[in-house]
Amino acid sequence: MFGFLFKKNFYDIWDNFFHLLVINLIYTVLIFGGVFGFLGLCSIEMQTGIRFIVLGAAILAFSMIFHIFLFAQGKSAEKISNYSVPKLRDFFGNIIPSIKDGVLFGLFFGMLVLVAIVSIPSYLNLGVADGDPAKSLVGLVLAFFVFWILIIVLLALQWFMAVRNVLHNSFGKCLRKSFILLFDNFWFTLGMALINLVNLAITTLTMSLMPGFTGIQVCATNALHLRMYKYDWYEVNPGMTKDQRRHVPWDQLLQKDRKLMGARKLRNIFVPWKE
């Protein structure tokens, strides 16, 4: 099933290359603007307490603005996942409706970033100054605890935008379903995390142009669609044992998608004029 997901992700990104590129250019401008703005604030001399408040507020503000635009791509990601053709007006027309969820998610994500950069170093430095091994051990345990809580939350948040794109639930329901999907599909979610790490590495190398955050969102939406086939299968086959529920007939469930996607060769993709 992961093989099919890889293939679908690649085809979807390739088939909508220019649409995704344009949206990624917008995200690139936002990122560079945020970075230069943050560096500008860092260069201003301020008292330590004021600096912390100003920089923390800047991180939260950027996170909220960026996620408004990121959520605006949701309708296009859903269209791509459903084998439809997205249009730029879908993105621009969805900016205003995305403000509420974008601000809420951006605030939540920004708080996670602040917790990570403030609490973990503070706990790791606990007891270092006075050479107290007991304090250092407590700090190490606390840092370890916060680190893994953040990892679990980030794993769940991989599903958030896809749930919003496909199911169109409220912010709270999207958050709750994200954690349900994490714990019910733990190993699959870890696989998604590895795919996203590879996508982020390529995105960094290409200055966030490809696959970019749009491509990552398409991949997550595709993954949710595949997971929903499993839940639909559960629904039409009630009364299965726990062992039976583990043996999902993916070949049967993916027949329609395979037919829609069609059989392709690399030559068809990169040099279609030779066919």
C-alpha cells in the first residue's frame, strides 16, 4: 500500500507541477520575509525580558499568517487527491475562509515551537551551573518527557490539514481525529513522518519550491484518503475480530484508484511527446 501511495504522490505532484510551483513561490516569499523580519528584530538591542516577549510574539504572528495561506491550499489539495484539476482561484478564494483555522493552528503550532526552544534547553541546563547531579538528572528527565510529548503531538498534527481538507470538520474535531488517526494507525503515521522528512529535505534543497508545503499537503491528503478506505471496509463488514481487522484487502480497495491513475512508465512522464 505504501508503494501505491508513493506512486500516487509522485504522479499528483508531477501532474500539477506548475500549480504547486506558483503556490510554493508564495510560501517562499512569506518564509524569506519572516526570516528577514526575525533577523531584523534580533539585531535591535533590547532588554532580555522584552527581547523574549518581542521575538516570541513574532514567532506566533508569523506562524498564524503562514498557516492561513497554508490552509488556503486545502481545497486544491483535496481536488488533486480526487484526480481533479485545481485552479489558482481556489487558493486565493479560500484565504479568507481559512483565517479562523489558520490563526488557531498557527497559534497552537507557534506555542509548540516556543515550548521546544525554551523548556528543553532550560531543563538540560538545570543543575549545570552549581554542579548538582540530582538537579541535572531531574532536568534530563523533564527534557526527555517534553521532547517525546512534542514528538507525539507533531506526529498527530501530520493528519490535521488532511482531516480539514477531506472531512471539513471544526478545529476541535480535526484535532481530536488527528490523535485518533495517530494511535489507530501508529506505524503508518511513522511511515508518513519519514516521507515528510524526505519531502522537507528536498524542499529545503529546492528553496521550498518542490515538493514544498503544497506537495507535503497533497501527500497527507492522499494518505488520509487511503486510510478512509480501511474505515469504510470496517463499516460494511461489522462484527470482524481484531485479527480479521488487521488483514485489510488493499488490492481490492485500491482497484478503482489504480484504474483512475492508469499505468504509466517514466518515459511517458518525462518525454510524453515520444509516445
